[in-house]
Amino acid sequence: MGLALVLISLTGCGGRPTTDSATAEVQHVLDRRAAALLRHDAAAYGETGTRTAYDHLRAVPLASWSYRLTGLHRSGSTATADARLSYRVRGYDNAPVVSGRLLTLKVTADGGWYVASDRPAKKAGEQLWDQGTVNTVQGEHSLVMGVGQSGTALHAYARLADRAVPAVSRAWGTDWTRHVVVLVPGSLEGMAGLLGSPASSYRGIAAVTTGEAGGSGAAPADRVVVNPEAYALLGDVGKQVVLTHETTHVATRAHTNPATPLWLSEGYADWIGYLGTGRTPAQASPELARAVRDGEVPDALPTDEDFGFTGDPGRLARAYEGGWLACRMIADRWGEVRLGQFYRAVGTHPKRAGAVEDAMKRVLGTTLEAFTAQWRDYLRDRLG
């Protein structure tokens, strides 16, 4: 039954089915292509089609690479194929990263098939090698992969990431992979391409972390994707804070799910990011400090909507600052260990409703109303 379902799905656009032999032949070509890539056999890879991806991927330490054909449509001597690419980066991915691909194939003189192009499927984000030749730098706890970046620049990212990983482990604990993959495209547009979203969504954002929240230990590693344009505007401390913040998201992902509000996940990442920097609340929270001094103390903790990219950078900054100060208050008044326990306790709930309230009662011995009142007083005291 499983085989029948797979064969039924391999139909062409407009309902024209391909023959089983064509499907098997194309899958065989893709299998040969993957095997050649993994054993670094440029000649064998070239026999299966275009070498662009091979040249772009040469420096990436791949542990696995495979295609699963999901759809094939033939028109004369050409065909288009839908495929699921699965790959793992050696030493970093515990399970395959999966991406949809659209391939164009042509018939060779001897009646075989070769791949003429391999690009992201519709609505699928680009892979870094789609943007050019990938250069890599491997640190003690990190792998940095970049396009259009100098070796000096990539080494600088690796040094920051290597400092971030132990800093996160000291605060959060060691129940995570304790390594991080950083992707550095050549531009803001390259970042947006990797994330499959418009560039306007990330303008002014220095970095984001990909990956599903609430993942198990078998999930692939997260990628920290850098916006090189915004990142370049930061000072040395700011650059370290950003990479430590994003590394915190990698560490906490298994305990982050829909029950976790953004004020907690982003605030906790900022809390670890700022540890040891010596930055005071007023220095690290200029937007919120300005509001408090003007008598505009927030009535409630930031909502998830406050973290949206709405074109109001002040609102977004105040949301991050408010979340950070909420986590800082927990660390100050209940202790750093209790802060980590609170984060994990919220993540034990499958849904948002009641998750924060229950965790506050069990871990902090307080209510959301009392906590919010304390937080508002904390803002006045630290920022006023």
C-alpha cells in the first residue's frame, strides 16, 4: 500500500502521469548525483548534470545528502521534477534538514537524463549555496558558513560564537548540543532569501534563529542567520550580545513551544546576552527608559504582537527591553536558577492559556497580577 501511494503521487502537472520507468530513471540520476557529491567526485557529479551546486558546496562538511522524488512531469525531451532534499552537516545536525526543490531535467543523446537546474521550490527558502560559493570556518563550538564574505570576517563570527556557547551553557545548563551553525549571506536580500520572506521584514534586525520550537533531540540544528548590513553597524559588545542571544534560542528550543510568550523567550535570550557586559538597565533599554521618564510605564507585559515588525522600531525596542527587564527582575529577586526553572516550567504546557500563570505559582510563588505590579515598580526603580 505504501508503494502504491508513492507511485500515485508521482503525476505530472495537469494530471498527465509519467511512466514508472521515467520516474525510476530520474530517481536513479538523483541518487548518483547525491553519491558523487558526498564522495567529492566532481567527474561523476558532472555526468549527472550541472556542476554549479557541487562547486558552491565544496567546502561544506556534509554527512548526508539525498533527494526523494515527489512529482515528475515530462514534456518531450525535458522534464520538471519536484523533490525533497534531505541533508545533514557533519557534527552539527542530529537529523536531516529537509527542503523542497524544483529540478529541470533534459534527455541526453543516449536517452538518459541529466539535471539542467536545481532551485528552491515555490514558497521554499533558498539554501546558502543557491546564493554562491560557500566558504566555511569551523570554531571550537561553531561552524560559520558564508557567501561573499572574507575569511577574516568569518573567523570573527566564529570567535564570537565560540564565546557565546559556553556563556549560554553556564546560565542555561548543558542539556543541549552546545554548538551552533551561523549562516552569513552577502546582504540583507540574501538573508531574506534564506528565510523565504521579504527583505523589509528584517531590515534593522541583526540576526534571527531558524528552527521549530519545542523540537526533540532528534531535530536538526538551528541556524543563526545574520543580516550582515545591520550587524556591521554594531559595536563589539553589541555583536557579542546578538550572537549570544541567538545561541540562547538554540539552547532553549526544546523547552520553547506555543505556551512560551515572546516576552519570556526573547527576554531570556537578552538576559543571557547581556550577562557580564556591565550594561545598566538604562543603557540597555533606552526606549523604555525614555517612556518611563515621561510617565508612560507599561500597564502589562509585552504581547506577542508587540514583537511584530510593524514599521514602529520604538514599539519593537520597548517590547524587547520590557521582556529583558522582566527576566532580569526574576534573576534579581528569585535567583538565576529559578529563572531557568520558570522558563522550563512554562514550556511543559502544550498551550498558552494558563501556562505562565501556573509556572509563576509553582516556581515563583506569585500570581501574574502581582508579578506585573512588581515589574512595573522595577521599571520605575531601574529606569526612572
